[in-house]
Amino acid sequence: MPERTIEFGKFGARGIKGHEAVARQLDNLAGYIATPITARRGLLARLHYLTRTDHARAAARAAGLTVTDRTLRAWLDGRRSPSRKNLDRIERAYRRVRRENIARYLTARLNREGRGTRVEIHPLNQSQVDRPRQREVGLRYMNVRRWDRIVAAWAAGTDRELDEAWVEQVIDLGSQWGQYEYVTNVGFAA
């Protein structure tokens, strides 16, 4: 069993942790609002998402959006604008609530009733590494059948848990799994 990489990039290799690439792809699948929060339309869309039901309001408060109903109404009516700090809180709360809302759906889609989803793992970029130190690492494909832990960790926003869940799946690559701890991209669709 290979050890985890301690000094990644020491010889010029570039890439990101595999679980970060998975989180990025799950974020793409989540379908966030495309309009930036700094635009009035983007702000209103996020606020409507966070305030349309009592359940959504409770989830937004749990996610850190702790302003009064009066302030929310003023933002929605356009009488006041949120500060930069509150814009960040709204964005974080929106992403967290959206992740929680879509997690069960994504898990079912990715698990596909036990058939799983095919994943492409693009290796790290070694173009800046001297030729004698380069490894033979190529594009790999694998079928991930159990997405429950991965999606739950992504929805909760816990990097360590997501890393452990992803490594648990990547170990299926056999003795070469350590070569894919850092990657340029992980691709899959739901």
C-alpha cells in the first residue's frame, strides 16, 4: 500500500487533491445560480431560495444567515442593500442549503441502483518535472458504486471526511492508487 504524498510539488508536479476535484465536479452538478450575488438579480434569486418556505428559512439560519425578518424584507424590497460581509454570509448559506437539498438526489443518481457511475481520473501535470523524475501515470477509469459517504461529506462541507471517503474509493485502483492522490481533474456525470 503506497504512502500518502508528503511533499507534493517538490520537483515541479502540479495538480490538486482528488477529493477537491470531486467536490468541484459535484458543485458543477449542483446547478448553483449563475448570476453573481453582486448583481441585484443574483441576490434576489438567492434570497428567494433561502426564504420561500419555513424549512428553507430554518436551514438558512442554521447555515449562518442570522438577520431579522425585517432586514430580509428590506433587502427583498430593495430599500436596503446587504453589506459585503452579509453578501458572503448569504452566498455561504445558499451554497450550504443547496448542497443539503440536492444531496439525496445526487446520491441516487450517482449510485444508479447499485450500478454506479464511471469516473475519469486525469493524472497530475508533470510537464515541469525533469525527465528522469517523471512517472508513467496515465488516464484511469473506474466505476464508483457507493457515493453515499462522498456526497454526504460534500454536503456537510467537511474536507477531511471527503478526502477519506474518496481515498476509500480510489484504493480500488490497486497498488497504484497513491499515484492518483493528486490529479488535474476528476470527471463524471449524473
